[in-house]
Amino acid sequence: LEACTNEITLGANSKFCSFKDIYFGSTVTNILSDSGTGNRLRHCISVNATKYSENIIQSATFAIDSTGVKTVTTAHALWAAPAISNVHLTVQENTNVDDWAYNLLKVESVDATNVVAKINISTASLTVGATARLGIYASITP
């Protein structure tokens, strides 16, 4: 926590504080308490807590030598579930082939742990065992 920016003392044990911005770099369970000492910020007028997190990851590989919808589930490693609108997908080459195609790529769902994406392989590669993967950008914005 940063220091009080607007501290008003109303008595020996009574202070009012307002904070401009508080930034956290890891999971916070209670921003108004120090669980080690039991000290608490009392009478807080305003706290603008901002926690931004982002991650760029690659999925496991999936087969492109057969047609059909493939479901790709990947852990996003963020502190909470991002909004679907904050998850972006790209298709990345794993096997060096260009004889396949897809006609659907979407984020199916997100939760506190995973991004679930679907891709429909509309034309299969003739290379047996050919694979691709997804590049995933996920973020949590205040």
C-alpha cells in the first residue's frame, strides 16, 4: 500500500485516509487488513484498487491431419477469469505444412483456470501426424 495521500486526524485513534491508486502484483485476499498483525485501515473514504494481469501462452498441439471441430483447453495462469472479449486467438504452425485449412476459430468459454477454444479443420493435411497450436493472449483489465 502506498502512504495516505489525504490523511485527516479526528482524534487520538481515528484517522481518515483516501488513496490515489493501489497496485497489487499478486493475489490479494483482503486489501484492508494485515493478517499478520491484525491492523486494519479503518474509515477508508475511497480505495481505487487496480489489478491488471496478462499472459501470452501457447496451447498444446492439435491434429490437423483430420477434419472436424477440435476443442483446445489451455490454462491461462491469470489470477481470475478474463472476460471472453479479452481473449484473442491465433493459429500457429507446428508442422511445416500448408495444405490444410480451417473455417472456424472461437473462444468457447473461460473460467478461473482455463481458456476453451474451438477450431474446425475444414481441409485436412495430407501429412500424417501434422499438428498446429493456438497462440493465446488473455488479459484482465480494470
